[in-house]
Amino acid sequence: MTTVQINLPDALAEDAQNAGLLTPEMIEKLLREQLKKQAGEALREMWEHLPQEELTPEIEQMIDDEVKAVRAARRKQTAS
């Protein structure tokens, strides 16, 4: 387990504390959600920059399979 220390403006820290966002469980949930969001955005950006004529059904299936595998691994990690 890693300990992380952050500096926040007092008002933000107070609001976050009052909203229950500074518990270890909530910080973990927020970070996991953000990581998923960034992974999705990176995939969309990559997809937009690939030449469309090169995306065969086989390549699309490979991408779908990889996304499913990553999601399954994350679900397994979250469950443990």
C-alpha cells in the first residue's frame, strides 16, 4: 500500500471532506474512474488518427478483444 500526501486549498479540502471525498475508499474510486476515462479517451484518439481504410474487421475484432481483456482484468483486480 502506498501513502500519498497532497496539498489542497483550504476551502477545497474542507468541501471535499464535508462531501466524504477524502476517504481512502473514495480517493481510490475517483482515481480508478479517472484512469478508465483517460484510457477510453486515448483509445478514441488513437482510433481517430488511424487511416479508416486500414481498419479491417479482423483489426476491429482484435481491438475489441483487447478492450474486453483489459476491462476483465480491472474487474478482477477491483473484486480482490
